[in-house]
Amino acid sequence: MPLSPEDQALRSELTEARFAIQRQLEVLRYPQSVRGGPPGNREIIATLQQQLKEIEEALSDLDQGS
């Protein structure tokens, strides 16, 4: 069963958010690879990892619901 337009929009937003968080984590973990990147911060990394986990779960739920 295909996703509803609302679910497709949600999936798109979650996918974009996942990409943004992954990029932020990359910058925080490897600041030397990004010119002028901020130094690592464990609390921020942990928060972003939790948000990424929640996004992955929501995307999985959407896929299972279709």
C-alpha cells in the first residue's frame, strides 16, 4: 500500500532532518575535516544521536505502516 500524501511529506521532512543531523555529527566528531568546524562536544553529540535514533524509528514506523 503506498504512503498517503501526508506520510510522504512526513517521510521527506524526516529524511532531510536525518541528513542534517548526520552532517552536524560529522562536523562535531571530525572538526578538522571541516574548515573552521567547532570542537567536539559530547553532550551535543549525544543529543544529536538520540534525535537521529528517533528519526530512524519514525521512518521505520512509516515504512512498516505502508
